[in-house]
Amino acid sequence: MEFKRSVIDLIKERTSTRTYDGRGLEKEHLDELSAYLDKINQEIKIKARFKIVSNLGTGKEESKRLGTYGFIQGANTYIVGIMDKNKNDAFEFGYVFERIILFATDLGIQTCWLGGTFSKDNFMQIVGLNENEFIAIISPVGYKKEKMRVFEKTMRSSIGADKRKPWSELFFNKNLQPLDEDEVGEFKLPIEMVRLGPSASNKQPWRIIKDENTFHFFLCRNKGYGIIGYDLQKNDIGIAKCHFDLTIEELGIKGSW
């Protein structure tokens, strides 16, 4: 596995950071992250690519120039996720982008998924898109400012950023009854890592039904999060798969998709 630390610890540690200290990435971190993106771009099986863009300057200026509408402050470096317009696989894209996020977390870099709160036009000019491409997701990469802005505190509070739904609302047995943690044996941690995953507006649209030794993943859509443009909630299911997959790999549990 590509991580130096336990992926379980990384999933627990990762949080969305919107206020950065204005520093550029340390050279060692930038080199490692760039090399990892190169590896992903070579191995990825869907029509997508990932690129780092950076404009050094003051945080506030960069926030405006890179078009995050003030949602991100102090960041001057971003990972940009680019997809083919005609082959838009949000499920697999979400899986891969979350691996990148966890890799950054392993380096001690803070991140934040952004699917709609950024100006695509601004980023398009910097990235240099081909005619058949669009920007699906971006994330700032940098170092957290010690003091969080009031704006960020308010936002996190409004969406319950630190809260997660209980098992009884997310995971079920084949009779559609809430799944008891004692019923899943060695899969308790992988399922819990799904529960801890990030999602658009913290909607947590994933549902799992356990049938014998098979776990079925479902998407429970929320109104206003449809498939127009880029399917953010299918992307969220990709994140869920990523957490489950990486955790069972770390624990040495055998299985297949």
C-alpha cells in the first residue's frame, strides 16, 4: 500500500480545512504529491487526469484569483481533477480522488473537497483543458492556519461537518433491519470507515445491505443533488468504496468487487 501510516488512522484524521496559513507546499511534499499524481495518471482506468496548480501570493488574493468565492482562504496550491465530458464516471473518480486526499493526509497536508464552490472558468484558464474535458473536483492542499475563521466555524456548524449518521440509519441486514455491529465480525472496521467518509454537504448518501458474506452498496439520493453536470452523490459512493476497500486491504481481509 502507498501509505506510510495506517489508512484507518488517516481516515480518522482527515478533515476538511478551509483556512490555510498562506505557505506554499514544502518542496519535499510537493515532489511526493506530484510523483503520486503522475503514478495515478498512468494507472487510472477511466478517462480522467489530475494536476497540481499553484500561484504563489497572499492567501486572500489567491482565493479570489483561483475563484473559490471566499470558501477557501490562504491556499495557493490546488489539486484539480479533470474528466472526459463523454465518459463521466463519477463513481470511480470519487474512489481515486479520495486515495489522493488520503495520500496528502499521510504527508501532513490538509485538504478540502470542492465540487461546486469554485469558479470553473478561473481554473480552466490555469489548467489548460482539452476541448472534451471539464473540471469535476478540486481540493486545496496546504497547511492549516492555527485559528479557524468565524466563516468556517459557521459553515461547519451549519452542515454538521463533524457529525455522522448512526449505523442504524446507514447499514442494514438482508431483512432491511438495522445492522448490529456484532453481526459483521471482521468487517466492523471497514464499515465504520465508510461511515466516517466525507460527502457533499455531509449528506452521507451511502447505504450498505449485508446479505450473508456480501455487502451491497446503495446510493440514497438527496433532493437537489442530481446528476446534472457532475454527479456529486455518485462521487460520494466512490469515496465509500475507497474507505471500505483500503481498510479491508490493510486488515488482510480477502474479497472481490
